Amino acid sequence: MLKNANGKAQTCVNNLLRMERGEVPLDQLRGVRSELVDKPATVIEPFYRANVLWLIENYEPRVDAGEVAITDGDTDGNFKATTSTIKGEI
């Protein structure tokens, strides 16, 4: 996420996807949009996919995002997002 002195690219991508947008005070766009989290997976899938691809493209240039898959979790509205990455130092 920085130009140098970073850890593994995979760790940086995982951290990006665990952040909520607005969590970083001087970078309000970094992180996943929180309004996507409380909707069914079928509704949020295209928005979440676009958000993940944008995050990786803009904040982790060492990695090209491959496929973003979203599956329904349980009846509580939880979902699971899986991102495959190609290229880079992962």
C-alpha cells in the first residue's frame, strides 16, 4: 500500500479488504463500503466486486485482481467474499 517498505502483497490486499471505508482518517476512500455489508449477497455482488477491484487497482499496484466471488453465508445475512489474484509477489 506504500511505494516501498511493504510486507507481502497478499497481506496488504487482506488488510485492504478488512477495512471499512472511512476508517483511515486522512484517506476516507480506503476500505470496503460499509453500506454494502447489510444486504443480501445477490444484491451487493456487482457493487462489492467493483469496490474490491477498485481498491486493489488503486492501493495495491503489485497485484492484479482476478476473480471476485461472493457466496451466501448463513440465514443471518452473512456472506463470504473470495478474491483470486494474479501477477505480483503473492
